Amino acid sequence: MTPFLRHRRTLLAGTATALLALSASAIAQDKQRLKVGISVGNAEQIFEVVKKVAARDGLQLDMVVFNDYQLPNAALAAGDLDANAFQHRPFLDNQNKARGFDIVPVGLTVTAPLGFYSRKIKSLDALPEGASVGIQNDPSNGNRALLLLQSAGLVTLKPEAVKHNNATPLDVVANPKKLKLVPLDAAQLPRSLDDLVIASINNDYAEKAGLSLARDAVIKESPQSPYANLIAVRRADQDKPWAKRMVAAYQSPEVRQFIETKFNGALVPAF
């Protein structure tokens, strides 16, 4: 074989290898099957509809259900999930900062108004002095619960904490009813209702416990709350075609209609 032919064969082999690499890269960017982390409760019902819409686009969604808010981002960062859909932006920002994740939002899903629930009273008028009040012990949801207590006139928070959305029980400067704030893990709050007078409970845990925002909450967050939930992925994946296809499936007219008719204001489309 002449040196020219050997050189040509080497070039062709190199080109073929490069084309295979590009093809593999394109396939990797446009996955047809995704593992998505969601929380228990309403999200499971919504994603049954999302899965059907995504399937029409050739995208298969496999749902991984979590009952602990601390796990889905860790699983996503570790590569065990392709995406998750369970949190709002303040929670994600806090997790990125506290745990060193590099996770970004790619689309909004629903707003789940927060509520305070009780098995002991039917309205705030009956809230006794010195009542035990459960709030979430994670920074973003704990802050959210305290803001809701302030909106109900039960506590006053330091203005700086309100401004930066980082209020903790230490930022309470007025507490006329001498309420006893009890920070607990979000998943534990429904199970602690028998020991508390009222408790802040996230929508998914409330639904699982058989609680209705419209029927059972003694304090309700406005549906126009800034705490819209979102779909999140690793930063390296935010522009991948499959991420855009998944968001489009969630933000479809079919999913919007399901949310609006099924949850009657307990969940509100944020898209």
C-alpha cells in the first residue's frame, strides 16, 4: 500500500470515528426515556397525564416517588435522575448553596398554596394563647410558614429577614399570643397534628394525609404566591432537547385542564 493510500485510509477512519462520536452525542442529548423524581401525592396524579402527553412525542417518563424533600436533589446531582419536579425556587436556591449542587430550573409547573391545618380548632378565632405551632425546619419552607403567620397577624418578623426571605423563629420580634414555634421535618408535620394546635403542611403531604386546603386549612396562602414549583435538571442538561420536550409535555393544554378541574384551586398552573 502506498503512503498516500495509507494516509487516506487513516483520514477516513478518523472521519468515521468522529461521525460516530457526533451521532452518539446527538443520541445522548435527545434521550427517549427519562427518570424523573417527584413527591408523593398530587404530583403522582399530574404526572400520569404528563406521561401520556410525553409519550405522543416519543418520550417515556419513568417516575421515582420520594417522601422526603432532601432526597430528590441529591439523586439528581448524583446522576440517578435526569430531572425532578417537586420544589420551588427558594428551596432550590437554598439546596444549591447549602449542599453544593449545580441544579437549575427549566420550566414552571404549579403553585401549591401553603396552609396551616388543625385537628383541634376550626378557625383562628379559637387559637389559644401559648399554642404550639408546627412549621417546616428547612430554611425556605420555614421562612414561607413564618411569612404566612405574619400575614395572619400572629407574629411580626424583622424587616430584614422578610426582605431577604430567610426568616427563622429567631427573627420573630412580636408574638402577642406567645405561640410556641416547633420546627419539624416537613414530612413529620401531618403526623404531629395531634400534638400541635396548628401546623404548616405542604400541599403534597396534606393531600396524602387526607387534608383539603379549601376544607381544612385555618390559614391559607394566596394562589398568587411567588412559590411556583418547577422542573429542574443539572446545569449541563438545561439546553438538551429532551429537557425542552419534557417541559412542553407538562405545560400542555391537557395538563393545564387536568390541574384546573381536578384540584379546584388547591393547585394552580404556574405556566
